[in-house]
Amino acid sequence: MSSDHQDKRLAMAERLEAESDRTLEQWAELVRSSGQDGFMAGVAWLKSEHGLGHFQARLIAEVLRDGHL
């Protein structure tokens, strides 16, 4: 992953945490505890239930899947 791409992901994570008062790990735990099965199911749930944008939801799902940013 390029440094520029990683910088954009970090900036998105910082904005999400500042705007929502939840860390990425807290968001990931919320998806895990919701019972959503699969990457795209988690993305769709975050978008529909919490009003997140597509890229914010994907970022959270990636943290859940990969265990890190």
C-alpha cells in the first residue's frame, strides 16, 4: 500500500473518530456484536443503521477483517 493511500486512510480514521466519539476498534466491535456475517454485510449495516458513508464503513470493516488499520 502506498504511503499516500495509507495517509488518506489515517486521515479518514481520525475524522471518523473525532466526529463519532468512537474509535475504529469500538466501531469494529459494534459490527462484531451486531451479528453481521461477512465484509459487505458489515459495510451495508454500518451505512443503513449508523448513516456512515461507504468509505467510512469499508474502513471499519477492513479493521474488523484485518485486525489493524
